[in-house]
Amino acid sequence: MEGTREVLSGVSARWWHTLPDGRIQCDLCPRDCKLHDGQRAACFVRANRGGQMILTTYGRSSGFCIDPIEKKPLNHFYPGSSVLSFGTAGCNLACKFCQNWDISKSREMDTLMDEASPQAIAQAAKRYGAQSVAFTYNDPVIFAEYAMDTADACHALGIHSVAVTAGFMHLDPAREFYAKMDAANIDLKAFTDHFYFKLCGGHLQPVLDLIAMVHHETDCWIELTTLLIPGLNDSDAELKQLAAWCFKELGPDVPLHFSAFHPDFKMLDRPATPPATLQRARRIALDAGLHFVYTGNVHDRAGESTYCPGCGKAVIERDWYEILGYSLDETGHCKHCGTRIAGRFGHFGHPFGARRMPIRIAAM
């Protein structure tokens, strides 16, 4: 069925089974939604229609844009390249601090004005010179069939596929999904189950299990992001536990991004994250042995740049999404000392820069 689905208001979905009482259960994520005919899952985009699981947003998007790859954020995946970004609607978590809540919490399918087949998206990426296509804005877990078909179409044209996700997904479908992804930025929202349950409507352990699986069992390059919210997930003790887990389970070379919270959605009473908090978190993670730790959503050139773990010199100097200096060869080795930097690298030409370019894609 992959690669042959038509762009419709709903197409047959995968990863579900019928229950003895006639309901169907979604097997895609740990919510395990059990649905009567006509009901929608918690993500709102997977539904029971006549005893079949349907994905209602296949081929429909909240918009398309060409971005710098560093905005995903991915700092070790073809730095300076451009990525065609798009999402759909809905989400399988319920984060009270969601920074894209108008998309991820949308229950108005009419807001999805842009229609495009996987092949049309891949062709648009080629046409605009984008090296990758990113499934982002809302979580691609819930539109996995659409994302996977698009990844196949992209690979046929030499375009990479990127997932920006919270990683709340069962491992069996995740193995199929990440087999088609070339890179992913996975949110590690906190390091307590209390935070996940109270503020996100989920649990921590499935996310940790998925991150470890993707790193150890697939060829997908991963980077992690933690949005630091003052007073909720930014204590020294929790940050030390998070960094220690990353070092023990993933090793020192998986990049970790600490990004700044700004008041949004249902959490307007919290202050924005001060830059000093991000810098403190970065120092804790570096002291734990991680080689590549970044700060985001603030102006911090030191925290945005990449340093060689061999000689300590800056090999990629960044200012926001602009690359100001680049000292790696095409295979990712430091030009100062020859140390191999973990990631995916190639020819570095003229960087795309910080611009954001909305585009339209003709439906096919």
C-alpha cells in the first residue's frame, strides 16, 4: 500500500487491531486508544470508520516552508543546508506549554488548506534545492503513513527525510518508521514521569525506550531537545540525571539542545527561560561528559557553536541560524586536529542562512 495511497480526506491506516467487543485499538502509540465506530483517537486524526482505522489527514498540510536545517534543530546533519518543512494537525500528547498549539491542538480539519501527495512534496524539495524534507510543526508519529510514503518518494530523488517528534510511539511501529528516517530531533521534555503525566498527558519511559532503540538499532542520526521551563524541569538534580542517562545510554556524541520556553497555550503564568538557565544546563551536561551541548531560542554564540572534542577549537561557528565559520572537511573531520566529529556531513558550500521561505505545492 505504501507509495500508492491517494490523497483523500481519509485513507486506511496501519497498526491497529479489532477487539472482542467490536471496537478497534490503535497500536501506534502508548495511548492505545480503543474506538467505537465513528470515534476519533486522542490525536484526533486517526478514526474508526466502519471498523477500519483511517488516517484523516493523509495528503493534507498546515503549510510548507523552506527552513535552515539548524531550525529543527539539527546541528550535525548537513549543516548549512535547507529543509522543506511541513506538518498536518493534531498530536498524541497534550502539552500545556505547546509552542505550536494552534496546529498540534487543532480540531478544525478545514485549517489544512494545502494538499500534496508524497511525490509532489519530494519534487518540490528538489525544485527548491532543499537537501531534506522535515515532518514537523505537529508530531509525525500521528501521520506516520503519510510521512513514511513521503520519505520513500524523497529517497527516490536523493532527498533526505527528517522527523521532529516527541518520540511517544510504540517500538514495533517505530522500528518501521525510523527505518525510513535519515535524521530525527526527539524531544526529551523532562526527566521525571510526574512532568510527563501532569503536563503532557504521557509517560517518560516509552520516550527513553524509543530514543535508545533508534540510536542503537537504526541508522537514523538523532539529536535531542529539552525545553527548559522555569521551576518545572530545570533543577540541577534533574539536569544531572538527564545528562547522565544520555551519557550512559547513548554515549558522548549525541547532541543535546536546551531551548528556552516562552509563555504560551495553557502556561501563560510562567516566565520565559532566562539565558543563564540554559547556560547552566549546558555546563552541567558538558561536565557529565557530553561533547555537543547547545542552547536555543536565545542569542548565545558560544552555546550555538560546535567545538571539536579533540582540540577544543570551534569547528562550526553559529549566530542563531547563520553559520559564520566552518572548519570541517567533507567527511566531518576537524581541520585543526583531524578528530572526526559525530554526525552527517558533506560538501559545505554557501549556507542557506536564517531565512524562512513559505511555499505552495500543487496537489498531484
